[in-house]
Amino acid sequence: MKRLKTLCILLAVVLTLTSVTLLPVSAETDGDAVITVPITVQEEYDMAQEFFEVLNKNRADAGKYEYILDDKLMDVAMERAAQCCIYFGHGSMVYERKEHAALEGTYIDKYGKHSTDIFMQEDIAEGLADAQSTYTVWYNSNGHRPLLTDTKNYKYCGIGVVTYHGKREWVLVVSNAPVGNTIGSVSGSRTNTRDIRAKVKYFAGGNITIKGLNKKTDTPFEFADYSGNGNSGYSTADFPSLFTYRNNTPGIIDVDGQGRITTKAAGAGSFTVFYRGTTELCTVNVNVKLSYKDMLALTPTPTPKQTETAAPTQPPKQPEIAKPTEPPKQTEVPKPTKAPEQAKPTQPPKQTEVSKPTATPKPVQPVKPVSTKFTVKTKNVTYNGKAQKPAVNVYAGNKKISSKYYSVSYKNNKNVGYGTVVVKGKGSYAKYSGFTTFKINLKGVSLSSVKAQKKKMTVYWKKTGGNQGYQVQYSTSKRFSSNIKTVRLSAGKKSVTIKNIPAKKRYYVRIRSYKKVGNKIWYTGWSKVKSAKTK
């Protein structure tokens, strides 16, 4: 494992907070035992490409060489992003020694395809919505900025962006030499399942507080992030059959086969989570508290006894007390001063409190609002000059809805930028609606030829639509690692002559198109490289 000793550990950006707190691993659990769990994430290659373009634009504007994408580093970064969904940190989930960091367990560690001369570092972030925000946060951090601005050590990179149960992880991995093959760009979005190795202790329990009786949690159980940053960790929702639950306090809570809790009584409850039925992972504490409505419902239970206290009003006993044939006892009659005791039943405040009809929670419970929002999913498309209507998948909660129960309309769906798809329910889903946006990406541009002349060369390309212009880049370096020049051209151009360049030099040329969308500039990936030698 010496080959990873040079991996630098940087500080993490933590942006998401939840109310879950960590518990120590159960004494019965071997916290250092390693298990392998599958994790299904949405790998966001479009977002990775957008970050790559933001990164290189800022580097180019600062006069620095641009980073080069490496396919193996891309895979490493995507796997690291998936690992961060379980544990957000730079440390390894498998090895304890500090010199072994989080890239252990990825392609780098599995296959050992790199030499000890390769140096790598990473930046990680969680909870950021887009590429520009991620770049800004890293750039403003002294611990993260060096990887964005370095010009001495690193030339190759991979970017990992994944979405997992509502949270997003970002990873930038850089190296001083290629690990795999260099690539021009990446695109798309795909669902991918990866097997992640981790010690049992990284599947942490938590303290959960639920207020109210007969309350049920809606989502399958999620572990807490062992890093202690308050975030959620691995979700059991995608692979429920791998996990079982032992209810330690059946009088307080019920726990179903997906780790969802139903409260039964106030008090301290708990349940224990097992992996594949035998490996104990953690114990979760559940603190059940009475809601205000529960307390109102429980307080009036003495009502029947209060009606019984009205018994002193029974008049028959009064004549017995007032027997006229016994004068001595008549003198005792002044005891009617005890009338206040008989007057007790007339206490109206308690009666009115008991009879409050609003104290009964049952009429209130059915008022719970039911969500009428559709979740709409679609894919990004590439500009073709026509109105685009990508297919949609529509969900009500976790249930996929048949197309016969909704209608679809599109807005702003022709030009490069963001289109909108609007879904309106019908039939039994008439009250439902939802929408989402999709990207209409620039169409890639390719070079036709590069013709060299004396101290100049002419570059030709196939013109594409939907863009605002082109960038032609040329260098004496095949990998564009030094001596880079960039020419910006309008969308109407399809050739450019570059003059006053040294004779008898080989130049490498590539091109990409761009368009400003809102306050951002979108770029395509770089084209395949062509070269020519000046005369």
C-alpha cells in the first residue's frame, strides 16, 4: 500500500445538517469488520463536464494551462463520490493508518495500474447544487484552492458528481500523470450501482425523536454519517432485503421490515440493525414524546369519576340527617355548613374543561394534507434546431404513474439552454401537477482540416447551429500542457487563418463551441485534435 502514501488529505466542505446524532457501535459489534454493500447513485456526467469547463475557463483566463480529462480518473472520482454518500471524509473506510486515504478501494487500489511516481490529490464537497457554486466554494477555501490553480504538479483530472436520495456529492481528483486514457469530454446522466467496502462502524446509528403517538416514519431507514457532521449516510431503501431489524422495546415502538417506525407509547425505545441477518451494525435510540393533542386526549380520562362525584346530590340522605325526633342531632344540623362539600359538583370550570370537544384528536388527524405534487424525471438533449420533447417518467410518491393519468406540455424547448416540461394530472390524479427542467446542450463541433503554410496555418471546421461562437485552441504540445493560444470567433465563421507563427513547427489544434446561458457560458467538449507543420 506504499503507493498511496503521497496522497494528500484536504479539509472537507460540509454543507448539509440534520438532527441525527451518532451513537457508539454496539459492544457486540466488531466495528472493524469489513462488509461490502451495493449503492445505486445517479452519476451526473453533464454536471461533471460543466465543472470541467468552469475549471478550465478560469485557468485559461488566468494564463494557466488547462487540465486534461482522464477516463480512469473519471471513474475513480465517481466511485469516491459514491463513497462520500456513506462517509463524507478523506479517510479510508477500510484502512486505519493515516497514510492510506480514501482512494483506497477505487480503481487506483484495486488494479494497481499506476507507478509510485504518480501523485494524486482530491477535493470533496457535499450539498452544492451546481458546478459554479462548487468551484466558488473550493476557490474560496485555502485548503481546496491549490488543486484549482496548480501549475507545477498536476495536469490530469477526473470529476465525480452523484445524486443519492436527495443529496449531491462532488469530487475532483487530480494527478501529475495519466492513469488511463485522455478524453475530450463527458456527457449524460446514468444510474449506476457500485460495490463499496467499508468497516461496520461507518454504518452508524442515531438518536431519533418522534413527537406523537401512532406516528409512522415515511422513508426506509437511513444510517447516520460516521463523520459526525450530522448528515444522513447509507439508505437501506434500494436494497431492503440486505437488512433486518430487531425491536428492543415492542411496548414503545413497532419497526417494520424496512426500518420504518410506528410509535405506540411515550418513552425511550430502540432497535438494532443487522446486515444479511447476522452482522450487527448499530443500535438506534428512539425517543417518543407525547404531542399536545396526546396530552389533551389523556388528561380527560377521569371524566366518568367526575360525574360520579355528583352522587352527593342524592336528596334521600338529607332527610335522614335532619330527623326531627332527635333534637340533639338537630343542634348538630348547623353542620350543613358542610354544604360546600355538596356544592363541589357545581364546579363549572372542570366540567367545561372536560367537555371540550376539541380535545379529542381523532377529528383532527384526518386533516393531514396529502401531497398532490408529481415528481417528474426526464433526460437532457442535444440541440438539433427543432423543438425537443424528451420522454418523461412521472411519480406520485414512489409510485410510477401511467401516461393515461397525465398530460405533458413543453416550454422553451428549442434553443440551447434550459427547457421546461410541465405535467398535469387527470382522472384520479386530476389534482396533481409537477414540472422539471432539462438541458438542451450544444452540439459538438469537429475539425475538417488544418492546412499549414509559411509561418501560418488555416483551420477549417463544420459549422453547427445553436451556438454563440467558437474557440480554436492551438499549441506545440500534443497534450496542450504548455504554449497554448486561444482564438475566439463568431458563430458565422467556419475557418480561421492563424498568422505570424514560427516556421517549421508542428502545431496541434482543437475546437469547441460556446453560448452564454443566463450568467454562465456553456461549452462543448474539445474536438479531436488535428495537427500540421508550418513551412
